[in-house]
Amino acid sequence: MEKTIYIDDKPVRLKSTAATAMRYKAQFKKDYFSELLKLAKVFSGQEKDGEIDLQDISYENMGLVDFEVLYNFIWVLAKTADKTIPEPLEWLDGFDSMPIADLFPEISELLQSSIESKKK
């Protein structure tokens, strides 16, 4: 699955393939699916009208959020779409801001596609 989103008014192609999880582990030395499931637990039921309001997340759940993981997910999806993008820190330095709350709904479909079964 592939889509283009805008980060800091710049188009960024994102792609999820069968290799995304392995690319994530190779880069960050963490299991993609474990990180995704932890994130899903925190944000479960928080999405309203396609938006996540960080103020609606309980203090207890906010303590479970590692925003670095969100940046890592965005990077690995971008790297899967475009092999030429630089290492994560260098790539992130190319943006003035990265509003995670706005971007999460944009990437959630791609993240979800990596764990959903196509079988009906």
C-alpha cells in the first residue's frame, strides 16, 4: 500500500510492503509488530473524526507513548517508498515541524495494512 502525505508542506511518499517490518528491525533494532501493538493499545478508541487529540489520552496512557516510535514508523514508511532518503535524524532535520497528532491518522492505514489479513 502506498500514499503521499504532506509534512511541513512537503510531499512525502509512504509505502508499506512485506519488507517494512524487517527494514524497521534492521534500522532500529526493535520489533516492528511489538512496537505497533504497544502503540495501538495507547491510541485505541482515541480517534475522533479521523483526528487524534492528545489531550484526550489519559495521563497513564501518555506515559506509555514513545514519540520516537512514531517518528521511526514515519521514517520506515518513507524509506520503503524512497530508498534514497537519508538516515532518520538527517531526514527529520529536513522538516521544521512534524505534527504527530495530525500525521498519525495519515499513517495509521499504512500501519494497519501491515498486520491485517487479506483473507476474508
